[in-house]
Amino acid sequence: MFTNTNGSASAPAARAVQPTAPKQAIPSGLIPSIISADLVVTGSLTSTGDIQIDGRVDGDVRSGGLVIGEKAEIHGDIAASDVTVRGRICAKKVFLCATSRVEGDILHDTFGVEVGASFEGNCRHSDGPAAAMAADAAKIGFSDGRAASAAKPLAK
């Protein structure tokens, strides 16, 4: 079956197998947990790291850092050290802490801003922010209550 150039049979040459070094684990704080645009989560999310939400969460969100995408929806309380909003916030009470960076629209009943917060977008008072958001969504054509953001990203 195996022959060398002089015609005699020989066994295939054995290869030396080099042991591979174990793969280095990436620290969990460097990669955010991502809720994609087509995902709906019912229940609370808790993480000591970062979370990026592009889909819908029906529950509370608690994390070290939080990025809320342009068309994301969170129906619950938010507690995070650093929050970046790229879409729209609809809540009875909104308070932007010094570390917050908001790029989008805020529809609220009560609104407060701490010194150092960054806000680029529109802010509108409403006695019933959830009902107003649903009405806006109906005008745009979303049937599930989502609203398109008209906010433009901050210049870098």
C-alpha cells in the first residue's frame, strides 16, 4: 500500500504532536451581554458587567453598564452605573445621573438631570408617557408599541 522510492513497503511517518496552550479566557467585563433586536425577554436581567439591549425587555435591568439601542424597549426599572441611550426613553420618572449619556428622545412625567450628564435629543412632558408613546407608534405604523427615534447620534 505504501511504498518508498525503492519499492519496499513502509509505515507512514509519525508526526510529533505539540501540546497546545490553553486558550486565555476573556474577562467578562470586556464583552457585553447582547439582547438582539428580534429577542423579547420576560423577566429581570442582572449582570455585574455590561449589557447592550437592542430588543425588548419586560422586566427590570440592573448592570454595571447599559447601552439601550435605537429601537430597544425596556418596560421596567433601570439601575446601572453607566447608561447610554441611543433611542427613546418613556417613563413616569427619568433622572439622568452625572455618568449618563443620552442620545435620543425622553417622554416623561417627572424629569431631573444631575450636573455632568450628557443629553442630545428632545424632551417632552406627558401625564401618561406610555399612552403617548403608543399613540406616537401608531402614527409611525408600529403595531407593537415601538417608536422610531428621530434623534441623531452625537458628533465624535
